[in-house]
Amino acid sequence: MLQAIQAYVTNHLPALLKDDFSDVGQVKIYKHYLEAIVFSCLNAQGLFQPGEIPDPGTALERMAGLGLLSRDICRFFGKHAGLLSGEIPWRREAAVPSVAVLYETLLQQDFQVTETGACYQTGKAIRDTAGAYYTPPQLARALVEDLYWNECRQETPVTERSYVDFSCGCGEFYQAMLQVLCGEGGADPVELCLRFHGADIDPIALQIAVCGLLPMVPRDRWGEVACHFHLGNPLICTEGEGAYEEKVRLFAQGRYYAAAMGFRRDGPLLGKRFDVVVGNPPWEKIRFEERKFFKLLCPEISAISQKGEREARIRALKEERPGLWRCYSAILADYKAYSGLAQAHPMLKESLRGELNTYALFTELALHALAPDGVLSLIVKSSLVTMPTYRDLFRSIAGPGHLYALALFDNTKRIFSIDAREKFCILTAGTRCRGQIQLAAGLTDSGELRTCPRASLDYGALEQINPASAMVPNVSSTQALELLSQIHRDHPVFEEVYPACHFGRIVHLTGHASHIRKTPEKGWLPIYEGKFLYQYDARYSTFGDMTDAQKYSAKASARTQPQSDGLKPEPVSRYFIDGAFWDRLRANYPEPYALCWRSLTSPTNHRTMVAMILPTLPTCQSVQLLQISDKRTLLYLLGLFNSTSFDAFVRLKMPGIDLTQSVIRQIPVPRPDVLEQTVSFRGQVGTIEEHILGRVAALLSAEPWTRALAEPFLRPECSYEDTRGELDQLFVLAYQLDKRQRELLEQCSGMTL
């Protein structure tokens, strides 16, 4: 059936367009119209008797009469009925489990438009932009069951509550609510369907959602159900809401953030308050990604990695391919204008910090859409509750006690068909104030939601664990959360002990592109990348002896330099910066040395924190760094950063894959008074700090760049057999970890201390 739908679209587009594919926007509109024709016919068969829809034209009119199809599409079909009627795959096949599954399968296909034709291909560029990753039914049901048993059984009967999903897709949560609230709660399905509301930017998905409910309701009340569902983007509040037909055309062209896609403030969606909000809103950053956009429309532009070169090629489209230029310009203008639209939205405030992300905006929207005694339960990325970027939004929910429960999931079993390293959570909140948050962590299957152990904690406990942000740590079990609480009671955090550290990133390959080139010339300096360093190794890898195609590919990997008796050569860079411009950047980093570490990393890597001291030189954004004037502290911090103990705490507290200064500032560190304690270690007597400094200096003395820095701290009288292993043991002593804490930290972090 899927292949038949794709063939129906691609076979008819050439005749409809007279083999002229230059107007990309028009191609996309016709493509959507053809898909909508097929799915409208399929949905009509689930609602009407065969005699009521003898032909596709009648089926389309029936759907338009319910407000579920644009009249423009009916007129389009009528105009081209002779061409479009004969081969339409509008009869349901027994092998198709549901229209929703069929449509979700179609969404897994990208649609490429060239100057001479168009075709479907496997990909996810369009799906990513629209955020069209729908919820597995078992997860939707688990969320609804958890919400029902913990929040919705008391007081108001379920059929007297109103329910909304602001990004309803094909209606997974409505089906889950029917199963749970009717099956376990004894609700009348007719009354329940009449209490459902929803919105989505995708008119086909919205139609499928509504058609999944109508068979439960007498036909004379179908209109009451359908009128509760609205096409558009609820993240846009505008007085100039577009008509249904206009919104369909905008969606077809990928203009999801056009002002006309929004809703009126006093309309039936944004002007109403609801008792229950559920859903799985999109998890996308609201930004225009040029390379993703052009991947399907002009791959040669998408392949250009240098921003300046790519922009020049895009400008040339105005003359070379004006139809593509118009499509590009319209979507780009929508994204540029959206920041102003977001600021004007009366239901958005705290989620507007930093780069806009849909799941944060939808969460705040849901909170403001709640009626008194209302409750919400949403599936969102875990970064909403772990990333400091969202601390203002999180504080506005958890601080006053409105956060009821969090269930943190790891996607290792691919609940969602995305990266297995992705993390998400089910966030439950409401208008009533409660003192405790019920938190579960490390879930990997939807069935665990009902049986998982939960820790009870208040907002004050989070403030102790992460004093700068009060966010939830990146834990994978409730045991890890309890361990962190104990460790933070006994240890200060980094920023308390080392407030004089100056953090930063210096060279940005995109932001400073006009001062960067690929070929070395006099007066231009090589740029050092995070790939080049490893623990105590400034020469770990290189781009030497590699072709340009290898060096400048989208995800280029540097070549590891093997260890030998001699010194490794200095890394060969692939980018160079103007020396005069570097001097201006360098003025903000006056110290001769910097402690550098790889910014992009992961708690699942062999080592999460990878650090080395370097002379202050041009380092790109993949290198985070800090400077401090006291060289003794600088050497000690290098040992601390590379220790397994510190790495374990980083793993438990780092949200995402960017090891930023905000994470470092909140990591627990050994108390300074403990470092001054005198101990005998490996037959040598000295303070813990002296033992550490001597070993770090020994490692740095082998590197010419840091030999002068290390020499004052060398201890010639000492010999070290396993320098790095001994450093790890010393930091276990410095943290004063007892046997139980050490075992639990190893278990929770996956590190061997």
C-alpha cells in the first residue's frame, strides 16, 4: 500500500506540473494534495458505508463536510478528476493494520525535488523539521495509566474533565485514554470523545486523529467532536490567524512557523483552559538549518561545509533557480520572525531563554493552559529537567511545588526510533502545590513505569545537588540520586573552591569564519581541535597524511598517532586563523597556559572527561578551557579532571553531550583541608596534594609544551610505577569515599575507581 501511494504521487506530478519542477513550493503543495486525497479516501471508508461513497470525489466531499479536508483539495481533485481518479489506491487492504500506522510509515520517507523531477527516499530530514516522531501506543498507554491511577481517579469524574493534546499527531493519546478511562475507569466512550480537544500542524495527521474517534460517537454528533480539533501551531498566538486552506498550503511548503499558522488568543484553543493536558510534543530546536533544507532540494549546496562559501552559492539561486530561492526565502523569513512571535505569546515566558526548543515551549504552554486543579503529563527530552538552559522554566514548575513526578528514561531499547543514547522523561505537574517530587530513573521500557521504585525529594534537595541550577542530575537510578545527595552534603562544589577560574571557548569555526582559512600562510596560526588531545596527551591525533575529502567531510575523524619511543609530532591542523585576529581574541585569556578538555563527549564513552594542559593557543569550539594564575592549582586540577572519581561524578551530572563549564562548576570536589593531610603512599610521605602534584608533573614533563610548567613540581626522589592508576587511588583518598560509596559510585557510573 505504501508503494502504491508513493507511485500515485510521483506518477501524477509530472502531468500536473507539465514537467516543470522549478517552483519548489508548488511541487510541495501538489505532493501534499495527492497524499491528502489518498488518506481522505481511506479514512472515509472507515466512517461510511460503501454505498455512501461510490467514488473518490464523494469521499473527499464527505471529509470536507466534516471540516477535515481543505475545500481547495476538493476543487483540485475536481479540476483534474480525469487524471487522478483512475489509479487512486483508495480501497483499504487487509494487510494494512491502520491508517495511522500507514501514514507514520510514509513520514519515514523524505521527498526530494530536483529541477527535473521528484521522488521519495528513505530519510528523516522532513520528519526532524516537523518533529513528526509519534508515540508508541504502549508508551502512550503507560503514561495515561500512570496519570489515571495517581492523579485522575479522585474528585471530578473523568467524563466531566476536558482533555487536550496540543500536538496530537495521529491521536495516539486519545486511543490510550479511551482504553484506560473506559476500560479501567468505566467511562462512557461517547462522553469521553466529546471532551477531547487537540491541535496539530499536519492536516493529514489531524484528520486521522479525529477519524479514530468518530466511530465511537453517533453520527449526528460527529460535528461536536470534529470542531474541537484545530489545524495550526499553538506556539504562535496571533490576531491574523490564517484560514484552514491557507494553513494547509503553508504546512505543505514546510512553513510551520509562518504567522498565519497560529491561533487567536481568544479562540477555541488558546482561549480555553483544560483539566488534563497530555502529549508528546516535538523535540526540535526552532532554527533554520540550511544544510538540512538543501539536502533534498539542492544537495550540492548542502555538501558545502564552509558557511561563507555556502551563502554565496545560495545567493546565486536567485537568478539560477528562482523557484527554489522563493521557497528558501519564505521559510527563512518565517524562522527569523518567530522570535518576535514567541516573545508576544501570552502563554510563553520562562521557556524563551537561549535557543528556542519546541518541547520547552509546549511544556510552558501546557502549564498555562491548565484549569484550576488541572494536571499535565508530557513526554519531553530529559534535558528539560537536567540542562541549566531551562533552569528558569524548571524553577517555575518545581520551585513552588507544581512538579509532581518525573520518570527518566534511557532509550537504549529504542522505545523511539532515534539514537539509543537519547534520554527522555515523563513529566507530571499541576496547578496544586505539593512538597515532594516522586522521581524514578533508569527506565528503559514503558512497562516499568507502574512498578519502578521512586525516590521522594523536594526542590531543596536539588538545590543542594546542583546549587547553580537546581536541575535534576543525569542519574540512571534512584540509588545514584541518593548517593549524590550524600556526597554533596560532605563536599563542596567546584565553583565554591575555585572561584578564580576563568572559563571559555576561544575560536568558533562558523562565527569567526571570515578570519579562518584551510591553507597555512605566513601570519596565520594553526587551530587546535578537541580531537587532538587525550588524557595527558597533547598529540593524540592529527589530520596529517589525510586527503581533503577525508579532512573536510561532515563528520571527519582525525588519525590517531601511535605511541612510540620517540615524541609524537605536533598535530597537523585543517584550519588556520589570522594571527592579528587571534591576538585580539587572546587578550581575554592572559595566562600562558590553559587547562583544556574535549567539549563533545558522552557518559557512555570509555572516559567522559579528557583533559590536558596546553600553552594558550588557538583552540576551536570543540575545546573547553579554564585559566587560573596559580600554577600549582592548575596542575592539581588537571589531575582532578582526569581522575576516575571526578569522571564518575561528571557522568552522573552531565546532561547531554556537551561538557560545559556549567557542569564543571557543580561537580563535587575534595575539601581543601583533606588535601593538606599527610599520608604515607607507596612508601613516600607527603600531603595528598603533594603526592598528586608530583605525579601530574611527571606526566607533563614528557611534553615539551608543558615541561617548563611541570619542573618546579617534580619530585626527583620519587619513582612511580603506575602513575595514572596511583592518581586515581589518591583521589579516592581525597574524596574520602568509603567502601560502600565507592562500590555504589562504580555501579552507577560504570567506572572502575
